Amino acid sequence: MFGARCVLRALRSCSSAPCPRHKPSAKLSVRDALGAQNASGQRVKVQGWIRSVRSQKEVLFLHVNDGSSLESLQVVADSSFDSRELAFGSSVEVQGQLVKSLSKRQNVELKAEKIEVVGNCDAKAFPFKYKERHPLEYLRQYPHLRCRTNVLGSILRVRSEATAAIHSFFKDSGFVHIHTPVITSNDCEGAGELFQVKPSSKIKVPEENFFNVPVFLTVSGQLHLEVMSGAFTQVFTFGPTFRAENSQSRRHLAEFYMVEAEISFLESLQDLMQVMEGLFKTTTMTVLSNCPEDVELCHKFIAPGQKIRTYAKKQLSNWGADLHTEHEKYLVKHCGDIPVFVINYPLALKPFYMRDNEDSPQHTVAAVDLLVPGVGELFGGSLREERYHFLEQRLARSGLTEAYQWYLDLRQFGSVPHGGFGMGFERYLQCILGIDNIKDVIPFPRFTHSCLL
């Protein structure tokens, strides 16, 4: 096996292929071509898919997009290039000179010297039509093709940018990224809505069970993060979670992504809320700064009137019955359509790991939810019960002592006050983009009776 020094030495000795005598055209993405500062005849190569074709007597206009930006690059070519193969949806490679455009609609255009059709597209059979704005419900029927539309392209670019912004926020704040397992023997939420994992019937397992215990697809990485927070102080994970809810509503997915964090030496909900608020604001400002055209498209055509503001913070203590979606939305509207923190929920409504506030007769736990316009609950978090005897009693009452003995052990060996939260990533995207159905903010939605591709 190579040691670190051997690997570095091998990398240094690697040489690139010899340069050809004639300098080839520089390969540019559409985004980079549109943003080029020097458009004075530089020879470039652009690859992408045709979004529109317009032919005049002596000139052919193509708009080519490669997914790197909402705006397409205009290609201007001699009419001799015109061909039936140059159709909406076809993939092409264009080489030519990047020049300033005479049109006020764009700064640059590509003066084509060579156009090669890489892959044909039958425009008549293609389910999406040029200049036709298809409803999101219609696009859902074609999960293998809908990413080629402007609206899904914008949503998925925002998703990518938000993902990077979340990782940057945690890294800049000193958090350690943990890969929590997808297969687990824990039911963190205690809801029982789990997907059980079993080997294929073709595999012969001598024991009663492959893992010797029942295992499931994870509903949360929280408990594993609590383990890691005992060594790294501040940790986070960002990955898929699964819930076997028999629902096809616009709010539910069987597979979705969660952003979760755990922080040691945390003693107040206020401190936890500051991290939640910081993550929300920082990520949103980054998305607005880096994807303004994509966000504007969603607000203009999907959610007219949608605005993202720098939110003030309001707090509301509540005790009694659990809050349903309609209650959450009412609270948000009542407080002026801004995000609202709801704190201190009744102990009987919450899982065993939340810290007892010891505030009889209300008897609440130190829990917090962040409710946002149009969605309801976006974040859910709490201080965790770090006191051994309190946790032992809660587990005993629930009949979970044996299953969670390892969790009790964490309270015996250097336990500290700590807390954490989770944010539904798809709900976050719904919130900032104004998307009504959660199935439209994830590349390949999985829900009951539907697992296409």
C-alpha cells in the first residue's frame, strides 16, 4: 500500500498529454461564455442542447443551453448550417468565435464555424414543446426528462447552491461533518413509520436475520450525531432519510434530505435558536446572491408575489395539544408572515431524549420549532436530556431501557449539556422558492405507489 509520501511523489511525476501544435478551441460552459469579459473573437467550443432554432434567409440562430445557467447562449451561423437535425432538444457541439452581440438582449454571442449534432431529438415525439409552459404536475410524469426544462433546471441549480451554502456555513462555524448510517437499528422519532431492510430472497443467510437484529432505513441521524458530539463538540450531517408514510399529499415524501446538527456544552434554547437562525439566513442570502435569475423565475411563474425578506424574530410559548399544519400556518400568519419560533412543548408529546424543564404543572420539555410562511414547521430541535436518572426514568416508562442502554452509557462517561436540530431540506427549498408541492424540489421523488426510475 502506498504511504502518503509515495502518493504525493506519484502525483508529482504525473504529466499531462503533450500539447498539440495548433491551439484548440477553449471549451467553455454556457455560463462562462456569457460572462466572458474578452469577447473579441476568442475561439471557443460550447456543448449543450438546443433550446430554440430560428432560420432566416442568410442567417441561422440557435440558443444552446448546457444547464450551467438559466440563460442560453445565442449561436449565429450561416444558413448553410441549417438542417433538420438542428431541432429543439438535440445535443450539439459548436465551435467558433465569441464576439460581442449586436442585440441588446445579450452581451455576447457565438459566431459558429462548425456545428456538430451529437444526438438527434425528434421534436414531435419529445414530451416538452418549444415556448410552451408546462404545469409542474405534467412534468412529474417524466422524471427522466423534466430536468431539461427551465423551471426544473432553476430549482435544481438552487438546490445545488443551497447544498454548498449549508456545508460552507457549518465549516465556517467550526462543525465537523459526520456521515451517519443509512441502515440503523434505531427508531429515533418513535413514530414506527419505518422501512425495514432485509436481504434479497436469493441470498441464503444462515442466521435468523442478516444483522441478527431488525434494521431499518434511517429516519434521522440525530442519535448517531449525539455519539459524535461527545468527541467533536460541534457536528452535522446532511443526507437522505426515509419515512413510510402512506400519503400522496403535497407535503410528504418517502425519501427526503435532512440537515441535522448537534452541539455540546449548549445550555439554552436561545443559543440553539441562534444557530438555526444563522443557518437559515446565511444559506438564503447565499442563494439569493448566486442564483438571482433562478429564484426570480420561480417567483415570477410559480409563486407570483413571493418575497424573501430579512426576517425579524418572534417567540411564542405554547402549552396544550400538539400543533398541526393548519395551526402552524395560522401562527405564522398571525405574527405577520415571518418565521416564528415556538418553544417549550408538553413533555407527553415529545420523544424521550428531550430535556425536562421541570415546570409543573405544565410539564414541558426544552423543545423548539421554527415555523415559516407557506410550509409550517421547517426546523425542529431541542436540548437533550443529559441527566442520567431523568433519562433512565423516561426510557423505563417507554419500555426502551434495553434497546437504548448504549444511549444511557453516554450519560455516564463525560456527559455534558447539549442540544441539536434538524431541518427538512426540501421544505427549505419550498419556503424560499414558493413551490407548493414538495415533489417538485427533489430530482427523483419517491412516495407511496410511486418509485419511477
